[in-house]
Amino acid sequence: MAVTDAASLQYNNSMLNSTLSNAKSGRMSELDQTKLKEACQDFEALFIKQMLDTMRQTVSKSGMLDGGMAEDVFEDMLYDEYAQSMAKTGNFGIAKMMYSEMSGLL
């Protein structure tokens, strides 16, 4: 999944709302727990992607060896993948914290 894909984010948001409503009613299945973990991880990846994009904007380009629009598209896709892998490691802890808060609704 591309981190910035609006349709995927909307799908994950509706999936998260459904999972939370199940949690509030006290019937959170193992599948719901997995969906909640994925939604929290996707949120963490989105957060990391925003941070990396902001950091990338601070790097000045010389103009001599820039790849133009193709390089910008490649870098954006590369940073999407960086964000996904960083979120999967769990080192930031945002997804873990969100999951523990939201799963505690039982």
C-alpha cells in the first residue's frame, strides 16, 4: 500500500471505526485485533512519511545533477517504502501505543 493513497487511508479509517465499535461492544475477535494492529501501523507509517518529506525539503539541490520530475517521483516512492519499513520495525512506538490504548476499550 502506498502511504499517501487517499482511498487506502479512507478504507483503513472505516476498518478502524468498525474494529473500534466491535471493541466497545466487547466482541473484539482475533481478526479485529489484527485489523487494529494494521491500522495503527499504517497511521505510524503515515506519520513517518510526513516527517521524512519535511526532512527532505530541507536538503538543497545543486541543480547540476538533479533528475527533475522523475527523480522526485522516485524519491517519493522510495520514502513511502522507507516509512513502511520503519513502521514495521516498531521502533517509533506510535503504533504500539495506539494499539494498547484502543484495544483497552474492551
